[in-house]
Amino acid sequence: MRIKGLRSAMIAVVVGMAVAGGAGVASADTPSQFTVTDGAIRPATGTPVPASGTQASLWGNSSYATTTIDGSGRVAVGAIGDNCEGWPTIRVTVDGKVVGTSTIVSATSYGTYPVGTAVGAGRHDVKIEFINDFRSAACDRNVHLAYARMETPATVDTKFSFAVMPDTQQEVLNASDTRFRNRTDWLVSNKSALDLRFVTHSGDVVNWDTPDHSQYAIAQNAMRALEAAKVPYSMALGNHDTQATGVGGSARDPARTRELVRDTTVFNRYFTAAQYGAVKGQFEAGKVDNSFSTYEAGGVQWLVMTLELWPRTEVVNWAKNVVAANPHHNVVVVTHDYIDGNGNIEQSGSYGANSPQYLFDNLIKQYANIKFVFSGHVGVAGSRVDTGVHGNKIYSFLQTFHSNTTNPVRLVEIDTKADSLRTWVYGPYNNQSFTEYDRSLAGLGLVR
């Protein structure tokens, strides 16, 4: 537990700084560039050590640091963070205007996090706020700033791709079936050619749980290829990934199906946020059922959110808060059941909580930065386009397949300069193309 007054006083003694009215200034030979409110200037703990030998530590939602920077370009912040059930997020304001947010994802290396778009030459007042404070009996989330400077953006490659795996439940029934691992090996082998930045899965990773959890072991082994190649990924949980589904795919206990569809203990034993590689937040600590990851590609920010099957109202409310807190990210929602084989939004929540229509009405159409929805569960493949309440287009894609012969994967290529998308489905196991599902779309309205 933090006792802020005592902690600040102790830090003041250690680094020999004056603290008045909540602000601290270092007395090092090369002073800190920051003035801090509700925080402190402390000895640097990350690498490389900044010239001042100090870092500006922010530890509450009222904490912020200010500085003045000369030049032009994007503001780049050097920072480390303390992970406590999620990494810290900062919000940057330049000359009184909020330019964006960034999540700090290292506890030891002062990574450089460019925020916002380029500003013109001149002297700029910069404010950096800590906005997602969290603490528990076991940990304390904080952020520590080493520097803020202007950086001229490098030439941005505006084309990149991400991949969406369909239901893989038919690929995990015996260890001799190599289709699942073949797919991830192919993605890794073609990582550079595709400029592959992220892989997600629309659910039913396995078919049913067994006493030895053999299907999970096959799936886990397949995903190790992405982990080794440092390709971040995420997985939506389908009904077959829960304890609701028993041997052969039937109900494990028909009297307890609604209860068991939320029992994902085994899945979370085999797949964790650390394995996913880019998770920035979770609805429930220690569970990936509802989580979101972020990355940058094509010069814009992306947020991939996986939601449980037929989500609970409190999960939808959590998702709304996440999307609202990240308005500069283009949001991709992945959930197991959303549209059917004819491209219609599903109307039933079945043995879960809320229907896909409820999800559309209360989340998907409400935010202009939600751009894509991917799902599986029914049908083969399909797509639809909707218009949100802000006039924005929302593009939804189905990929289910349940293939017994190959291993389809949907590839999505984004061109941020052209504001366009191209998607196709390919089965690397037998070099099969599913050209009937090729789509090209323009005028995406990406958030920048």
C-alpha cells in the first residue's frame, strides 16, 4: 500500500530535492527537464540512464509532469512502467491540446513512445499525465519518465497485414494432425512478405476438453511458433473452449450449461496474457476471456479486443470504457458468435448472456473508432457493412470453415495511405485459395 506523503518525503531525502506544493525539482548537475505534480524526481532505475540521472515518477491519476521542448515533429516520451494487472498509460498534451495516449510496456528499458501527429517548429509546452492508476495488495502500477523530445517521423510503410484464424476445433483431435502448426509456421515464414503485425483467432480453438487436456496441448504447441517469432496474438473463446462442451461436442452437463460456459479455467492455464505478447488490459485478472492488445502499424494505432461468447452486460460496459479511453486507436473486435453464414447479425444469446445484436447496439455502433468485427461459430465465411451512429462504416467478417482437409486463415492487408483493405482466405496445408471470399474495400475512415 502506498502512503504518498511518507513516500515523497523519503524520496526527497534520498535524492536531495525540494518538494513544495506537490512539485519536485532535481538538484543534479544536469537537472531533470520535468516539473512534477503529485509525483517526484527520483534516481533513474531504467536504461539507458538519462543525462540527469533521474526519472519523473508518477503514481496516481492526479500525477503529471510538464516540460518545454523546442523543435518540430512528434513528441516522443522515454519511459518505463510498473506492471500491476496491466501496464501504465500516459496521455500527452501539447500546447494545451491532447494529442494522444501511449501504453508503456517495459519495466527496465526506457523505450521511446511517439505520441500524436507532428507539430510545427517552435517552442512547445508539453504535459504528460498518468491516467490508469491501479494498485492491489500485491502490486502498484506507476510510470517513470526519463525524457520527452521531438522526433521527426521516419518514412512510414503504410501497408501491413494481420491474420485471423477460424475455428480450429477439427485440427486438434489427434497429435498426428499437423494442420494447426502448419498454419502458424507458414505465417512465421511469411512474416516479412506479409509485413504481418498481429494474429487473432475467432474462437473454438479446441473441440472439447479431455482428462489429459491433449487438445489444448496441440493448440498451445501450434501457437508457440508465433511466440518464438515475437508476433503478438489473441484468441476469442468459443463455446468449445469452455467447460460447457463435453466429449463429442455435446453439452457436458445440460443442467449447468449457462454456468459452465463461463468456466474457462483450463483455457487460461494453457494461454496467458504474457504468451499473447501485447495485452494492455483484462476484464478479469488472470483471464484472457476479455482482454485487449495494442500495436502500431501503417503509422496509426490499433487496438484488438477479444470478448467472451454472448457477453455479460458488465463485460460490454467494460469494453465501452476501454474504447472510449482510446479514441485515437482503430478498434478491432473479435468474438466467437456475431454474424451468421448469410451475413446477418445473430439475434440470440443462446446459453450465454447477451445477443450479438445487443453487442452491436450497445458497443459496436456507438463508437466511431470501432472499425472491424471478426467472428466464427456458424456458417463458412461471409461479410457485412454497417453504419455506426457517427456515420462511420463498420466492416464485419465471418470465418468458420470447420475444415477437415486444410487449414484456412484470413489475411487482411491494410493500406493506411489509401485508406483501404484487401482480404483473402488461404489454406497453406494444401496450397488452397478460397477466392470466393476475396474482398477489397476503400474509404475505411481510419482514425489517425
